[in-house]
Amino acid sequence: MNDSTDSASAARALMELKVEHRDLDQAINRLSSDIATDQLHLTRMKKRKLKIKDMISFYESKLIPDLDA
């Protein structure tokens, strides 16, 4: 694949991850206010959100062009 294809796929993945991260954040906030929420499920959602954040950082760094010194 060429650089433009790689950049396009990275940008698409980044966008999807940001949407999933935002949706998880909203779900976590909603569930956190409910006393009857399963804490294990909530913890797993928070871990998934952190993993997505790491993946977002990876794709953002991948989109930064390499500069030759």
C-alpha cells in the first residue's frame, strides 16, 4: 500500500475509535449514576475506554508525517 492509502485507513480508524470512545464515555457516565450497576461491568468498560484511548494515540502519531533531519 502507498502512504495515502495508509493515511486514509489510519484516519478512518481514528474517527471510528473516537466515536467509540465518546459513546463509551457517555455509557459509563450514565451507569455510574445508577446504584444498581454491576461494578465489574463498569470496570471493564473503563478499561476498554483506556485501551481505545491508547489506540487513538497510536493512530494520531501514525498520521504525523516523518520529517527527515
